[in-house]
Amino acid sequence: MEVSGQAIDVEQDAPPTLVDVDTAVLLLGAGVTAFTHPLLYVKLLIQVGHEPLPSTVGTTMFGRRVLYLPGFFSYAQHIVTVDGKRGLFRGLSPRIVSSAISTVVRSKVKQQVEILSKREDLQTSLRKVVKETSHEMIIQCLSRVATHPFHVMSVRCMAQFVGREVKYGGMFSCMVKIFKEEGVAGFYVGLMPHVVGELLFLWCCNLLAHFINTYAVDESFSQASAIRSYTKFVMGIAVSVLTYPFMLVADLMAVNNCGVTSSEDPASSSAGFL
């Protein structure tokens, strides 16, 4: 009896398996994707030049009168008024599938990369950063190639709000529609600027963070370790401003000439950079 009780305790204390961890990551990723989807939905409508609400007159902190475009909450309220609360989640299904595929691809490729990296002896910290970034670049490229078709489907579903079309409905019907009209190439419209933007972000962020942590943060400073832990996060925000035009072009290419009103609107060719 005591042996069986000890066995039960050992089973209870056993660490979570890889499958349990992957499942938790998938569920967490799906939750974050759903939570942030309305924000990305509003951003896309702004990118394609859709401005359904009038600008408002306001003043700056210096007293100058200026025109303000509607913010996120005003835009989201307009979507709710037109489509209801469910309308905020138009195009969510492809994004959740994309998030799940990205998680699986990254997990599998990262395991192989870690096995190879353990065999290599890196002498300097800079070489280590370059090697790690190169591995991350491979993971990022494979993940983008695997998930980009779902990004195209999601973007086109959301862009239908402008002209109230129903051309792109469910995920399966989107696949059939795109394949019939554009072939396999239609699933990868806008892939190159997206990949270039993500790789520029990755290299700039990692290298800048390394140089700042190595040469700008003094070891004698008591909070040096805390500063280093936030360097990459801050660099990510700064670099994202520089790489945003690539993401903008990728989204506009995904919508362009897809048969919805927003793809034919002249305003969509110049909106979104500011």
C-alpha cells in the first residue's frame, strides 16, 4: 500500500510533458490573438484608407487648432454599430489557425536548431548573437511561409467591411475562392515585403541590443542587469517604427485587386504611412 502511495506521489510530482506545454502555448496564443484582433482590424481599415468618421477639431498643448482623426475606440464603436460586437472579430479564424501553425513550426524547428547549436563552440559574444539571430531568421522565414496564406485570407475578410461585400466568407470558402481566381500564387501575395520587414526587425533589434548592453551599459552601475533585460524590448519598439512601411506594403498587396471595394479605392494607395 505504501509503495503504491509513493508511486502516486511520484506521478503527481512529475513535470509537465512537452505535449502539455505545447497545448498551453497554443491556447495562450489563441487567446492573445483573439484579444488583440480588434486592434489589428482597426489598423487594417486605416491602412486601406477607410475613413467613415469625420475628423474633429481640437487644440494642441500650445493652443494651436488642429484636426484629429478618430481614434481606436471611436473606430471600434463604429464597427459595433454597423456589424455588432461580433463584427470586431471578422477574419479572426484564419489568424488563430496562423498562430497555431506558427507555434508548431517554431517549436519543431527550434528543437533542431538547438541540437545543432550545441555542437558549435562560439568564442565571442558577438559571434554568438549573430549565430543565434541566424537561427531565429530561419525559424522566422519558415514560419512566415507556412502562415502567410492565412494572413492573406484574414486581411481580405477584414477589408470587406469597406464595401460590405461577402465574397470572402469562411476559411474554406476563402481558400477555394483565392485558388480559383489566382492559383497558389494568390496565397503568397505580399510575402516578400513581410519577410524583409521581419528580418530587418530581427537583425536590427538583436544587434542594437547587443551593442548597447556591451558598450553603453556600465558594469559598475547597480541596475545594469535590470537595464539589459529591457534593452531588447525598447529596441523592438524603436525598430518597429522603421520596419512598419514593409508591413504596410505587405497588407496593401494582399488586398490589391482581390475584388473588394477597398482594393480599388485610390485612397488605399497612399494611406497609412503617417
